[in-house]
Amino acid sequence: MAKTLGVFVGKRKTAVARLTVRPGSGRILINNQPLEYFGNEIARAKIMVPLYFDEKFWKSHDFDVKVEGGGIMAIADAVSFAIARALASRNEKALSGIKEYNRNLLAGDPRQAEPKKPNRRSARRFKQKSYR
């Protein structure tokens, strides 16, 4: 079994991605399935964005991601965050490139869905009244 280079975490909304990086041939597995079978083309492109900042590292390592929670795009964002953090920890040039492209890939996105309130239809919407 190959030695791991670290475990990195990415979070977005309720999605949590745990990335394990190992020396290999550039495979990306999300919940033990290849990236080609994940989501739609936009989600796959979002996951691939940070990999282009250090293609040499990408082609010589395998990325194994375990993801829990969230929808397709939240999962894609969480995986993208985890990959960006892995690249930034290994290469100073990739770190500066990622910061210049989009700082949120390293800092994350703290926004969450607002919880629904009691006696309402959603977080903000009240029931209509006809006597006002």
C-alpha cells in the first residue's frame, strides 16, 4: 500500500469531503467511483479547476475522496476545496496561482441555508393574510 501524503478536508454547505493523496497515476475517485461517472459536466469541471495549477503533481498522484452530505454542486465545491488545499500545501507556486485565481478555493465559503422557522412555510415567508 502506497504511503499517503496527507488527508485534506473541504466543506461546503452540508457536504464534507475528505481527500487522501497517494503517489499514483492521476486517478480521481469520489466515493470509490471514477470522476467520469460523477454528476454533470459542470460539476466535473468545477472539481478539475485546482488541478490545473500543478499538472505535474496531479499526473503523479491519486486523489481518493470520501464525501458525505450535500447536493451535487456542494459536493463538487467541497472536493475542489480539498484538492486546492492539498496542492497549496505541497507547492508554493500553486498556492499563489490559486490565490490569484480565486481565494475562496483556500478559504472556503461559510454560507449556509437559513433554517425554517415554526409556523411559516420557509425561513422568511409568512402565511398570507387577507385583512391587512
